[in-house]
Amino acid sequence: MNLRQTFRALLASPGLTLMPGAYDGLSARIIEEQGFEAMVAGGYAAAGSLLGQPDTGQSNMRDFADHYARICDAVRIPVYADADTGFGGVNNVGQMVKAFEKAGVAALFFTDQVFPSRCGYLPGKQVIDLAPMLAKLKAALDARTDEGMMICARTDIFALEGEEEAIRRCHLFMEAGADMAKPQGIDTPDGISRVLRDVPGPFIATLSQAAGPAHLSPDDLEKLGVRAATLPSLPLFAAAKAVRDALHELQRTRSVAAVQDRLIPLVDYYKVVQLDERWAQEKTWDEEAARLLRDRS
């Protein structure tokens, strides 16, 4: 199976697949090294890691396509990517799908927020009317050349108009041909149970630090029957705390030795970045070149 087929199979399998959020190639490698079967790459983590800014829609489609391409290239597990609003109208959405597909993502989701969007857990969200969102979804589906790549349509209308309208939009997204429909913000056990019961297609829960500490545990989600959950900002928050704590200690003590136990050992770092594999490949190429020269002499 290729990675897109693998992602579909994970969503169809029993049990809960946890998908931590990669914010760059190194974090993606660490996620894979720790045995996770898939990952998410989102705009919140991208804005934080690339720009040092909050997620308020300031990055463009090409920024994200290049960012996701580096993440996909670093690993051999599926990447589920955040496509924001599709970055504009129907033609922008078509360009986005082509670029993200080329980048190697296994699946993507985009939202019905106005452009530019903001993190789904921040106040001040607005959504577009249903008709232009359905047109954007049709444009996305038509632009896709590999039907193995899943396209999820997300609605952020729950925070504005409630559960009924969010469920209604999800139904229409599925009727229009989406592989998944996500009602952002429906995070309670009763709400999730209703989505699982009433909305066809897979459901991926979200466990985000941006939502605060009051969210369901992975065990809770698995008991409800959820097949996958993203943790889009957990690695970003873990890295930010680790870097800040180490630098605070360095500033306080002016001693590298004082922070040594906070650092990944050199041998472990080289394992994550696969130095031995790179050297082995270089050796193979050198040997093949030498063999070619010997054969020609």
C-alpha cells in the first residue's frame, strides 16, 4: 500500500490512531521514530514555528505547500495536512489541491471560514455561505488527480450557529463528494456520539492545546468509537517549553554543563536525522563510481 492507502486503512481499522502534529522535518522524524502511524501538519504549528506568530491566516498557499513537502519528504508515514480555507476562491482551491498532492500529503482538510482564517479555537471567526463552500469543495475534488488522497471539508459554524447547522453542513459536504466532513468544535461526548451516528464517513477528533486543558482523553475517544485523533500543537508546545527552559537555565548559570541533561544525546540526534543511513548511501555511490572507472580503464 502507498501512504494514501495506508491512511485510509488506518481510519477504517478498529482502535484509535493518535496523530501528533509535526511543525517541521525534525519533529516529523521524531514522531515517526516514536512509533506513531500517522501525523497531522497544521497551520497553527506552521505559523508558530516558521513565523513565531499566532495562527491568524498570514501564510500563503505556497508557504504551506513547501512546508508540507519538507515534512512529507522526511518520513514514511502518512501526513494529514491543514489547507486553511483553500487560500481563496474556487481557482485558488484547485491550485492548492494540486500543490498539496504534489507535496505528498496523504489527506487534507479545508474550512468554510472566510479568508484569511484564524485558529478554530480563537474568537472572531466568520464563515462563508454554504453555496460558495460547496463550489470550493467541488473544485477541490475536480483538481485531485489521485483519488486515494482524502479530502475533508470542515465547518467552523458550530461556534456561531450551533450543532444543528454544523451537522447540516457536514451532511451536504458528504453529499457533494467529500471523503470526510468535520464539525469543528463539537468536542463533548454527546456531540461526538451524534456526529459518529449521523454524519457518514470517518471522524477525526481534535485534541489541541489551543482548546485549553478541558478535552477528552484518547481513551475516552476510543470508547466512543472514534478512529483517529490529532494532537496538532502538542509537539510544538513541548519543544517551546524545552527550549525556553534550557535557555533560561543557560542564562541563569552561564554554564553549558548545567543544561547538558536537557539536551538530546548526540548519538540519539544522529539516529533521528538518520546520519548512518546517509553515510551508507554515500559509500554505495562512491563504490559504484569507483567500479565504473575501473571497468572503463
